[in-house]
Amino acid sequence: MGGTEHLTVQREGATLVLTLNRPDARNALSLPMLVGLYDGWLEADADDSVRSIVFTGAGGSFCSGMDLKALAGNGMTGEEYRDRLKADPDLHWKAMLRHHRPRKPVIAAVEGYCVAGGTEMLQGTDIRVAGESATFGLFEVKRGLFPIGGSTVRLPRQIPRTHALEMLLTGRPYSAREAAAIGLIGHVVPDGTALAKALEIAERINSCGPLAVEAVKASVYETAEMTESDGLAAELTRGRPVFDTADAKEGARAFAEKRPPVYKRA
């Protein structure tokens, strides 16, 4: 498994856990973090034994966004990774899920601060869990910046426009309960238990047919901006082949025999 000094990679059964690991800076984005994160997404997709991804942060915070000290000209840690960015100038956007979508389901486990770039990355995840004291928000306008990680496009498609515009234009913080009420996150759990809840959800996903899971995720995203008739046609194209797989036959047999299915991605 990969990882860097600011991004740890662990396996929990069939789940790959990617952890932002710069707690002294509330997991502000750094070059080692971005490189490790992008490599983690690629590792998960390349390994068929990985069926889900949990994305979280160490030290009681998810991510406080860009390292503003570095942005102000004080230098960013991990300059030894600069060659990776030169080789792939889009790497940071892929790492932040702006220009890359993993084919495996991504579950965010949020504690503490998930603001600015943290909230932007959150919008690239599929299922979202947060501790009660978590804080969300897009603070860029308060600092004269633009939330260029995708929020002006994605956020109004994920939550009602009035809430999206208020979040974008006021730069105010949102509590976990508020974020759940507007649909930004799906679960609010006691502080310190977001990771456990995310792993619980991941395990439920892992018990399902992996080919079916990946096809369902792909269909949801690729049809999102289609007309209903075009989307239904695309759904058939994506979904029909799943019924011909060995996994589909195994699922039917297991149901008939009242036993857990054993899927082989075939």
C-alpha cells in the first residue's frame, strides 16, 4: 500500500481507508497529502479486492482546506513531490475529486473541521457521515478567494440552490445538523464515531455484488444531467450486462439457498 507523510493508507477487510494525516494543521492540504490521496484513489480502483473506500482525517479534523500560509508565499511542505505535479499538472484536481471519480463507492467520515477545500472534496464523495461537532462551510469569499474546487457547479446540483448560494455567498460555518438538514451529509453520529459508522456502511456495500455496485454508481453519475428518456436508455445499457454475470447467478443461488453469496467479480 502507498501513502505519504500526510496521507495514510490502511485496509479494513475489503475497504481501503484513506486518512488525511496532518493534524497539527487541521489537515490543511499539502503536496504530500495531494500526491498520496491521488495515488490512493488509483490504488483502490486497480485492486479488485477493494470494494469500497472510506475517506477521513486524523486528529479530530477532516480538512481545513488549502494551506493559506503557503498560499501567502511562506512555502508549502513536501517540495520533493513537486516533480509529480510537473509531470501531471492536473494531479491536485484529481486528488481532490474534481477531475477524477473512483469507480468504487467513497464514504466520507467527518470529524471536526470540513471547510473550504474540505467541503469541496466532500462533494466528490458518495456517502457522508459526520460527528455532531463537525463544521462545514465554503469560506473562500470571506478571504477574497473563489471556491474553484468545483463547488459553484456541484453544490447547486447536490442541495437546493437557495442553500447552495447561501453557503457560497456568505462564507459562514454550518453545523453537522444544519448540513444534514440541507442534504449535504447523510448521517450525524456522536463525536468520535464517524469512522466506525462509515466502516459499517462500507461493510454493507462490500457484502453486495461488486460489479452491480460499480455499475449502479456509474449509472447514477452518468445519467445525472440527461433527460429522463436518455437516462433510462443509458441505464439499460449499463445495467443489462450485470444480469449476465456469474455474480448475478451466484446472488440468485445464494438467495434460494438462504446463505451469504460469494462474489468473484465475474
